[in-house]
Amino acid sequence: MDKQEMTNYKRMLEAKRAEIIRSRNPEKIVIERAADEMDELVLATERELAIDTLTRQAGLLSQVTNALERIKDGSYGDCEECEEPISPRRLAALPWASLCIRCQEQADQRDRSGHDYRLDLPLPDAA
């Protein structure tokens, strides 16, 4: 990857980080009481959605920050699992990607099954 491409990815990641930080809205998590049970149920549902959104944003912010760190240390663009280059198409779509497509598919499979196929062992918290 040349210097210009790296600069472009860095700009995209910094813009994404700024967008995430701007869009965070923890005020929606306030616990409110309502006289009507239905209103209270609606408030609880809205609160749960706000918590889920904040959780997803925190995860994405962590991935973006990690990608910026990889740019600094020179490992950006290489798969953290197999150390092969991540395809430019994947990085263009998800500049914070840390795994190549093959390794991401394997990680997704492990997450769904609770089984780590690389070691042929169940994952620690699998039931």
C-alpha cells in the first residue's frame, strides 16, 4: 500500500471516529417513570434501544481506534490472524477491518457455533 492510500484510509478513519463521537447520545438512557404501564413499557424499550446503539457505537469506535493505531505502527492492511494483506476492496468498504475475508468468515463461524475450528476445541463459554 502506498503512502497516498494510507493517508486516504487515515482520513476516512478519522472522519468515522468524529462521526461516532458526535452521534453518541447517552442522555436517552435516563430512567423515567410513567403513571401508565404502557408508557413505562415504551420508555423501557426506548432505553434498551439507546443502550444497544451505544454498545454498537462503542464497539465500532474501538475498531476504528485500533485501525488508526495499526496505521501508526505500520501493520495496517495486514490481517491480524493470518498476516496476509487485506484486499483493497474490503478496506475501501470497511477501513477498520482487521481480518481478511477468509479469517473473518472463520471468526464469524466460531461466533455462531461456539466452536473454534482452528484448534478443534469448543470455545470457553460455549454451552
